[in-house]
Amino acid sequence: MPAIEKQMNTKDLTISMGPQHPATHGVLRVVLDLDGERVLKCTPYVGYLHRGVEKLAENKTYLSALPLTDRLDYISSMSNNVGYCVAVERLFGIEAPERAKYIRTIMCEMTRISSHIIGVSTHALDIGAMTLFLYSFRDREVLMDLFEMVCGARLTVSYPRIGGVRNDVNQEFIDRLYAFTEEFPKTIEREYETLLNENRIWKQRTEGIGVISAEEAISWGLTGPTLRGSGVPYDVRKFAPYDAYDKVEFNVPVGKNGDVYDRYLCRMEELKQSNFIIRQCLEQMPKGAILAPDAPKFTLPAKDKVLNDMESLIHQFVLITKGPISAPEGEIYVATEVPKGELGYYLISDGSGRPYRMRLRAPSFVHISALPVFCRDALVADVIANIGTIDIVLGECDR
Amino acid sequence: MEPKDIADLIKDRYPSELKETKEFRGQVSVVMRKDRIKEVMQYLHDTPELYFNYLEDLCGVDYLGKKEPRFEVVYHLFSLRHRHMIRIKAEVPEEDASIESVVCIWAGADWHERECFDLFGIDFKGHPDMRRILLPEDWEGHPLRKDYPLQSDQGEKEWHGYKEILEIAKKNKKYEVG
């Protein structure tokens, strides 16, 4: 140790990063114990966005609890809705028609693309690569416009319904989405990957950072690209297919080293796979109903029927005021693969029109709990890279 | 392995602990006593033909007035190797609202258990850091209990942080509304 350092008076420092810090992707507070620039201990604090979604859902009917799920992971609300609908459908024992399943799969994958490009680009922005951020918002805008076209909302969509979807997609939507899928893989290769994949600074900031082994990742319950970066090929879409995922082909990309760079590569590959899934769905999508026609006690009837048919009017009235009163008693856990990881809905029904208990297993919550593992022996700057790589949304974490 | 066979295995191994098994839409729930829950979990985790290496979810449920004992802690276990899942429900009475922690088996149980403590008031024995997680440290009550009101009825006894926010809002208000 040089003489000058010996004379220096040093001590450990505790700093609080957040809750309002641009790199924490929301209101996450991380308390860091530092020795110089090295992190000795990292303690995340959450709960700033707690709205009691689970408690609220217990007091709403199955139908009116749906908009609550938008507000969890608000940049991929479509997947949250679909997860909820799949869970309730399985609880009720009803099946959505084929066309609705395909539409929902398309929507989920569009959401995955928009969430991943935001995730990767804000992650890159945090550690100094700003260009991608601008490109990604341009591409996301196309998808947002398409969401707006189909349901009128861009972020909190509430588009899927229990037993199907709210309204059908038209030819213009299909054409525009098809044009997007033609162009998007080229955009990834030409713009995204050339900017980062072999970028020397990017690689220095990400390779060998935030390493987590496969065993540890499983023990911590990580899911999604955060788990697959460590080489575990666990994807709910393959393990327990829902909607149209068993009818389309896709690969599940996995990493090798379990570091930030591998997780980034996984997300990039998933963008291409999602694009591939959308194309297959658009080509295979059959014609037909978009809402389960044989379940009038669970799904809202079409508006024109309500106005002309007495029985439909009664169904609508009961469903809105009391909820599906013939719901069976039982409990079900349904996991779906949202962009961040595995979103699980655990629903308990006591036979009334309201869920007795709705539990949300939010991937961001689990991922933040593992943040101290990612930040072992890290520098302060790596903490930022680690928060980016677990791809969190605090609305989902705090519920 | 089929979920029913898993339930049978647990029944053979821990006949005194298991209370009943239920099946609904292909998912099997095993209701157990809470006393040896950690041992059961360790068995489910370690046995090669079961190998539940992945804790999908852990949460509490309040059955106030519906059933005795009042609480249940629900574990959703999944095996990545065998691709099977099972739901274990441990019954927790109100008088002794505590259960053994499973953090040493699955590290990911850490925050789930803290959340369960926060929202249901179930204490997890052996947990390394049992604090509230979503709510402020000085919050009173456990919101997901069925006897906790949806809307505040505390009046003057309201949490001080909320009163502070109301006062700040009053101070910063520029215009009188209605």
C-alpha cells in the first residue's frame, strides 16, 4: 500500500440509492454499504407503489378485477390481462375459441417485443449507450399504435376478456402488423445488434458482471430471460402451453455464463423468436368467434344481443352486478410467461361472483429479492447494470 | 409423475401429517399439519424421483369464519427436471400464527415469507430477516386478513404517515374545490 494511502482516513460508507433515482426503473430504494467503490452489502427496499391489488380484487367481481391487472406491469399490460383471463377460464372450465387464442398469442408477443426493447434500451441507457433508447422508442411506437387501433388504449389496454377478447382484429391491423414483422428482424440486426453486440465498452460493462449460477438462479426462483441467461431452458410457454403456444414453433434461447451480457443476448434472441411467433399466428389464424359462445353465464354477451335478446340482457345484468354466480368452488394456480418472467395467478373461488383470494406471483418481486446475489463483489456502477439486467417494473413488484 | 401419485407418496411417508388431498381441474392440493412442514419440504426437495427444486410461489390465505384453523400457508412446488407440480397447504391456527421457514431449502422463499408476514401476520420461525416488506415498518394490522377493512375506519388512529400526506396536500392546495 503506498504511503499516502496509509495516512488517509478511510471508512465504510452507507448510501441510499433511490427511491427516486433514474437508474432504478421506478421507486426502488437500494441501500448500499460501500468500501470505496466496492459494494459490501446491498439491501433493496420495496413497497413504495403498494396499492393492495390483491385486497382490491377480493372485493370486485371476476370481470371488474381485470383492469387491476393492467396496472401491475404497466409496460406489458396485455400479457398480464391474458394471464388473468387464462387463469379464470381454467377455474371456470371454459375454453376460448381458436381465433381468440391466436389473437391473444399475437398480443402477448407484441407486448414481449415492446417490453424487451424498452428493457434492453433503458438498461443500455443506464450504462451509457444512449442511441438504442431512441431507436427502440421509434419501433415501440408502431406496436403502441397497433394496440390503440384494436382497443383504443395504448398502455392500460384491458383488451382480453374472460373467454376470449373484446373485439376482433381487422384486415388493416393484420397488414400493418405483417409489415412490421417483415421489417423488424432486419432492424434488430442492422441497428440494435451492430450498436451493442460487439461494442467494446458495452462488453466491458456487461461481461462477467452479475454472474449467477444455474443452481442459485433456480433456488432464488428466477424466471424468464433472467433465469435463461444462466442456461436453464425453463419457459412456461414450452412447459405448460396456454393459448396458441402449442401450435407455433419457436426456440427458447439460453445463455452460458449467466452474466449480464448473456441475459442481454437472450433478450435479443427472444425478440426474433417473438417476431417469428407473430408471423406464424398471422398465417395460421382461423376465422370464427372471438368470445366463447357456449358459456353465457361467464362471458359478457355481445352488445347487439343485449339490446335485442331478453336472455342476453339478463346474463349481462347478473354478470355486471353480481359476477359469475355459478362459478365452481375450487382453487387454481396458472402460470404464464410474461416478458419479465413467470407471472402466476393463484385464484381461490368460494362459489360467489368474486374471487375469495387472488394471489399474484410477480416476477419482478422475486427478481429484486435476488438483487443482493447479483451485486456480490460488485462496484457501484455494476449495481446499475444489475438493476437493468433483471428487468424490473415496480408496479408489478409492489402490487 | 402424476400429482396424485405424489400425494400418495407423501401420504405413505408422513401419514400423521397429512390431513386430506383435494383435486380440482387436474391440480392436487395436499393439506398438511404445520408442525413438521420443513421436514416434509426437505423430503420433497431432496428425493430424486420428486426433486422439487423450484418454489414457484408461497402465500397465505385467510379463511375467517369459513374453516378452522383460520390460516393456510400455500406452497406451489415445481420440478424443472420432472416437470410436475404439487400444491402443499399448511394449516396455521390463529392463536399460534407461526410456521417454520423454508428459506434454507429455497432461497427464493425469503421475500415471499416476509410478504406473508406483512399482509397476514404469520410469523416464519428461522427466517433470517423477518420484517415488513411492502408496508411501512410502523404500520398496524395485516391488510389481507379478512377482518381488515377495505376502506379505513380508523379515524383519529390512522397511520401517522397518511395524516402527514393529507396535511401537506392541504398546505399546497391552491384552489378550493367544491
